[in-house]
Amino acid sequence: MLTVDFTTLGVRAGQHVLDLGCGAGRHAFEMYRRGARVVAFDQDVAELENVATMFTAMEAENQVPSGASATTMAGDALELPFPDESFDHVIASEILEHLPEDEKAMHELVRVVKPGGRVAVTVPSWLPERVCWALSDVYHQVEGGHVRIYTVAELLARLRKAGLRPVHRHHAHALHSPYWWLKCAVGVEREDHPLTKLYHRLLVWDLMRRPWLTRTAEQLLDPVIGKSLVVYLHKPEAGVA
């Protein structure tokens, strides 16, 4: 399940791209398939081992074009181990809401992207996230959980301050918001509740079949209850405001 639109981001074969806080690697895998030179970066070493295994399997199964490459690297988003202007594009998906020092991470991702390069940032949308917080303290108070809820204006203001200029934005995954509301209402740690199990089956069915009915419904609902806010920004060339 992809949150970032790679056509809007502008990823092309041969470009050097960073998936910052890559998690399970969903966006890194797609950029690899598109022929990019990918660095999947995260602090979770165990998760990165799984990502590396998938990279190897993708290459073995000829899922990636000639010239593409993919590596994993563990580290701290607040102190990226890369030189200035290393990447053509950077993705930071569902990471900033976890970081107490989010502005420091923003400055770091700006530092490592090339002038003229694009950045895609995704965070939980304000309204769906507020509902989750209202329904459950456990949802956001777990270790490593969400420490803030961004409004669109707040997120864009911080990214502008870090040196980026907004290009486009949209919301995604509206059908996932009710699932998380149900989880929060019945207990986020409960895996056996019939309502959440049934809704999860619906989400899996939608992901695999992508029928027109649910695709149309999500497209209509995304601007209202999309689970994720996605913003695309560029780093201005030197001397350009």
C-alpha cells in the first residue's frame, strides 16, 4: 500500500533516493522497481534486515531494471550520515509525528537533498488522528508512538522554515480511518474483536482486488477523512526564493 504518488514526486531511473524512516520498505521497494538507486534508512535494525532480504529477492526475480541498486542503513534521523546534497529525492513517510525534535529532522532531510530536488512528507491527517487520540490513550502513548498531531498549516510552516517550498498536497487511505477508529474504540491491542477482523478483511480485499466501488469511495472520502496527509515540496536552487 503506497501513500506517496511517485509520478508527482518525479522519481526516475538512475536517481539517488532516500527513504527516511523506511519501516517495512514499501516505498523503497517501489522506487527500486522504478530503477532508482535507493537507500532505505531506519533505526530499526531488525526491520532493515527484512527490507534487505526483500531487495535481494526482487533482484533474483528480475523485478528491477538494469542499473538500479538498493541498500539499507541504520541510523538516527536527527544526524543523517550522508554528505550535503546527496540525494535527488527524499521520502519521509509517517516518521515526523514520532520525533520530539521534528524540526531537526526536517533540517537534516533538507541538507541531504540536492537543490532542485523534491521531498515527499506524509503524516497522519489532523481529523482522523484527533478521533483516534480521543478514543484511546494507548494508541499514541506507547513507546515510540505519536507525539503530536499536525494541521496542514503547521506542517507546511515548519517545512518552509527548514528551507522547502510546497508544490502539491493530497490525502490518502480514507478507508483506513474507520478501521483505526474501531481499533481505538475496542482496544488497540485486541486482535480478536469481530468488528476489526471483519473490517481488516475488507481492507485486504480492497488492496488485492481494487474494485471500482471502494476505489471510487476512497477517492471521494480522501479529502475529508484520508488517514494520511501527503505533501510534496522542492528545495530551491541557490539564490532562488
